[in-house]
Amino acid sequence: MKKFLALILAILMVCSLAACGASNDAPADEVKEELIMGTNATFPPYEYYDEDGETIIGIDAEIAQAVADKLGMTLTIKDMEFESLLTAVQSGAVDIVFAGLTVTDERKESVDFSITYATGIQVIIVPNDSEIASVDDLAGKTIGVQAGTTGDIYCTDEFGQDNVKQFANGALAVAALQNGQVDCVVIDNEPAKSFVTANDGLKILDTEYAVEDYAAAISKENTELTAKVNAAMEELTADGTIDAIIAKYIKAE
Ligand code: ARG
């Protein structure tokens, strides 16, 4: 009888050891590679904080999550200054930037871009009673922009640095417009709509200042990731996932 009990004990021990072993090397979750996305979460509906003030939501966050899922990776989002994003991806501090980021020839010199997934339009926000009616009226006016954005670059080129006031984000530029510190704000159309909805007395001019493409940025040294992300984004475009994500945040007019 003692021998029998000892045998049972031995079998139990072996079983539990085996189970332990299995649980040590089995879970695929723990070995999943991390995809670190850099963004600047001041840009609704592409990236902004949920009402809880902790979770970054928006079109870019969801597209990045769908890409990470396809690649079997876990997504981590890092919020930083817009102007730090490209350096962060170049230095490897982040793997990818999704930030309503416009593809430009100048940026292409420092990073690689994925396929494009959305169109952005630089528009002009003015107070309802403004005398500014089109791009031609901007000369000599004080223009508010988010520092480092294409709106900043174009306006500085065209109207000179003295006429452009840089802010850390679009909401601050719009607040300065409300205070009369700037005469207008040049910014991407979708955030513009959300800022105008959230603030009384402002409107968006009909004239478009520039039409651009949004894409993700990846280090030039990480061509393997760019290829994988592009393949995933092509599938997500083909099966309608990207359109559905965009439609969830941008209601057709
Ligand atoms: N599309 C503009 C650019 O690339 C503005 C992007 C701002 N994005 C943001 N997440 N704040 O320069």
C-alpha cells in the first residue's frame, strides 16, 4: 500500500512538473514582439485622449492596433511632442509614427513612409466676423499653427516667420485665436472641424490651402518592418477595415 501511495505521489509530481514546464514556454502572449508607436495625441479624430484622460483613441490608434494584430505584435503607444516624432523613429525610440503625418519630400529624406491611408487638407479657421475670406487675404496677418506641422512649414515659407505663431498643439493655437492673439489658424481639416465644434464663434473657410496624404513613418534602417506594415495595411485596405475605422470617426456629411 505504501509503495502504491509513493507511486501515485511520484506520478502527481511528474505531472505537475510537466504542467509547469508547459506553462513556462507555452504562452505566445509573452513572447509577442512589441510595436511601439509614437504619436502626438492632440489631433482629433486621428489621435486624442478618451474621456478617461488616459487612453489614446482615434483613427491612427485603431489602424495601428489592426496592423499590430495582423503582425502578431502587441501595440504600445507613446505620446510625445509633434516635433520630436521623426527623431524618435530615426533613433529607434519608437518603431513607427502614426500621427496624421503628411508625406512630404523633405520628410522622405529622413524617414520611410508606408502606403497612404487618408487624405488631409490644410484649412483656415477664422472668427465668424473675420475679414479673411481666402488664402489671398493671409498676407500680413498673424497665423497660428502647430509647431513643425505642414501648416507651419507652408505658412512660414509663404508669409514669413514674423507672420506665423507656433503653438505646441492645435487647441492652443485655437485658444489664441479666441483671445485675438492670432488672426487665423492653419491646420488639418478634421481636427479643424472638431476645434470649431468645441469653440463658439469660429468657422472654417471654404478655400483649401493644401491637399496632402497621410502615412505612417518608419526608420529607413527598418525596411523589413516597412514591408510587413505595408503588407498588413494593404490587406486592411482590401478587406474594408481601414475604411470602417475612418467611417467610425468621420461621419459622412
Ligand atoms: N498633417 C500635418 C503634418 O504632418 C499635421 C499633423 C499633426 N499631427 C498630430 N498628431 N498632432 O505636419
